[in-house]
Amino acid sequence: MERVVITGMGIISPLGNDVPAFWNQLVKGRSGISLIDTFDVSGFKSKMAGLVRDFDPEARFGRREARRMDRFVQFAMAAAEQAWEDAALDPEKVDKEKLSVYVGSGIGGIQTLLEQDALLHERGAGRVSPTLVPMMISNMAAAMISIRFGAQGPMLSPVTACSIGNTAIGEAFRLIRAGVADVVIAGGSEAAVTDIALASFSNATAVSARNDEPEKASRPFDLGRDGFVMAEGAGILVLESLAHAQKREARIYAEVIGYGASSDAYHMVAPHPEGLGAFQAMRAALREAQIQPEEVDLISAHATSTEIGDIMETEAIKKLFGEAAYRIPVTANKSMTGHMLGAAGGAEAIALVKSLNDGIIPPTINLEQPDPACDLDYVPNQARHAALSVGISNSFGFGGHNAVVVFKNYLS
């Protein structure tokens, strides 16, 4: 089977709209959470989010093209263009039938739907855009990226809630391993910070209400955590067969060596209380990677800052890694980015690859009073230098989806 490597990365996030800016803020332990100023939140329990700032789609795509894309597609396109440029792929030398796109979104074009629904009720059916449906459906990010780069290989838009990014990366990994594709553009995108989504999450008491200190609201593993913080953005990677990358003398960031997926088969939104599905996905990923648990140097946790979720993930890690769990650093990027939903896996994969490359572990910020039930090494509040070779990235989602990817520093 083909070996699979990462040759390009691109990101749009609350911490910056390119990989260097994003990574710099992560390492510094900066929060990207702020009070929402894009719509009126005066009547909301939660009034904050991880918003993408300084993003001008019209300047990037042109006014006509930008208006034909929902915000989640704009994010995905911008991140994909970054990743493509970073990979230094020559469109004239890539076999388009072996170029694929695996990019998903959990909620899709919800802002477009809301805007067009308002037009329908205020001005009548004749004012609804004929492009409403293609703009809002969640596969459109993948479709537009495919059109942009002429990718004629298999195209997939996984919808596995908050594990989308890892699902896309993992399935892309297997596609290349099987020899079906040479190159896959993979990841996730989300732009769901809207009034209706925030109201729903708030009323479900799923999101933090620490509105007086938004930068401290996302606090995984801390005893005072009170829910996640919504966020938006896109994280996209270029995966490539090692043979293809070597032939064109590409720079290689890391190797993808394993992927595991499972279902909790338990509840619509609550994780399995014993972390069974998370444990199974991590175990499957390590088995495919053919490495032992004690060989893992870093765990990028899903860690959304919910009471049950953080405890569940901690228990799953301890169940799989045993005593080794206490010596493996665990980092929680969402303490800084907030929860980017379907974009989280892609963004966190990029952060993990950068950790392996640079030997730096971003901190879990706001960890001021550790929950006694969460007793691992979460790299609290300050980044840490370490020799790193192998890392795993966890992503879990509503409905019981679990997806775990294993990355390794590339060794020729």
C-alpha cells in the first residue's frame, strides 16, 4: 500500500487566516474568543464566539463570485487555495482523475438559508434566490474546491458532525493508500455562528455563559468549565502519496500512518459515559498505524470544555494508554480557538503537524483549577518544548461519531 504524506496546509480561523499566524497565536496561548458583534445578542444566554476577523471574500474572490458562495464555502475555498499553494502543486502535472477532494461541513450554509427565509416572508416567493439550495447544501465546499482545481477523482463531503475534519483526512488517507488517488484536498469548514444556532445551543445549556470574560470561557478540563464556545473557520490539508510527492521533490510536513473510526451507538448528543467509542477509535487508529500506545508522544484532544465530554475523553485515554497516559502530554486547542465544529478536525490536524515539526506543544489555556476527574498532563497555560515523533488527533461528534488520526514526523 502507498504511504501517505502531508505536503500542504491552509487555515481560516479565529486566531488568524494563514498557518503562520494561527500557529503563532496558539503557541503564545492567545484566545480567539470575543463578544459577538455581528448580530444582536442582548437576549442570549451566551454572547460570545470564536469569530473569523479580517476576512474579505470580495477582495479574495471578486464580488460576483463571493456572492455565490455561503460563508462556509468562502472559508473552505480560501483555506484550500492556501494549502494548494503551500504544496506547490503544478496543475499541469497532476493527473486530474487521481486528484480528489474530501471536504465536509456539519451545518452547511445556514446563514444563506436564514437570509433567504427572511426574504421569502418579507418580500414573497419571487425574491428567493435560485441559488439558495446549491449555496446551502453541505457538499458545496467540496464541489467548489473540485471545480477550482479541476479535481476529477472521487469527491466526498462527510457529515459526521464535529469529527468531520478527521473523517475527511482519514478517508482521504485510505483512498491514497488504496492507490485510487495521488492527491486529496481534505478537511472541514464551518460558518454557523448565527442567531438561531447560538440560541439553540444556549437553550440546550451546551455553551458557556461566561460572557464577562469571553477569553476565559473555553476552559477544557478546568473545574469551572460551563460549556463550549461556538467558533467558525476552515482547516484544509493536502494529502499525497509518498511516491507522488517524492517524484516532484515536494516538501513533506508529516506522514499519516493510521486512522480509526467508531460509533458510540448510545445517544443523540451525549457521549458514551465510559468513553467506549472514543477508546475504540483511538485503539483502531493505533492498530492501523502499527504502533504501541507507549510510542505516542502527544495527544491533541477533542476537549470541548463540556463537563461530561472532557471527563469521558480523559477516561478513554486512560483506558487505552494505561500508566503511559500520565506521561503523554494532552493539549486542547479549543481552549483558544473555541469549537470550530466541522472545521475543528482540520484545524487541529494542522496544529498537531506543526507541533511535530517544531517540537512545541501549544498549551491548554484557562486551566486554573483542574477537575479532579481530569488528572492527566494537559500542558496548562504555557507552551512546552519537547522531542515529538508521533501524535494522535481526536475528534468526536453529535450522534456518537468518533474519528482519530495518527501523524508521524516524516522519515525517508
